[in-house]
Amino acid sequence: MAFKQGNAGLVAIGRNIAAKRREKGLAQAALGGMVGLSGKSIARIEGGKQRLSLAILYLIARALGVPATSFIPEELLYRSPGYTLEQAERILEAIPEFTLAVEAHVKKLRAGGGPATASA
């Protein structure tokens, strides 16, 4: 799931991320380093100018110590699939295995393992 560029919901999510990052006293580059993105990418996310996957949203939330749903305006949670906040949080709780796999891949890349290639 990714929010589309220019989407008002994406802008609201970005503003909420920025507010929490500032509350934690982190620079954009510091948060970016925690989640494997550049400071410029964090700036674009916070400005609603960069697409945001659920995986990145989850990693940002984890880095800031809050549930990922805390960034998503309630009207977005209720509008699209009709999830309640509790249901959405349960969905996010099911993501750790995916997140661990992504984190393991990032660690491999940082250790010089090179980019993964898709097999045909």
C-alpha cells in the first residue's frame, strides 16, 4: 500500500511525522539515518512530496517510538477500507516479520552485500 503523491492524506501524514520528529528533537537527517533514508527523503515525505509505503511508515513510527497509525488521520483510516483504529493497529502488528526481513536486507546492503537481483 502506498499513498499517492499530491494526496491530501499524504500531506497530513507528513505533517504528523514532522511534528513527532521535532517533538523527539531529531533532525531530518537523523531520522533518515534511523530508517535507511536520506534527510532529503524525510523532508519530501514530511512535505507530502514523496510516496510513502506502509513499510517506510512503519519504520519511521518504530524509530520515533509511536504506533504507525498515530500519523494517519482518522478520516483516512475510516474512509478507504473502513477499518477501525483497533483493526488497523492489528494489521500493523502483523507486519513485524516483513519488517525484520526488510531490516535484514538493509543490514546486508550496508555491509556491502550489494543490491539484490531478481531472478527470472
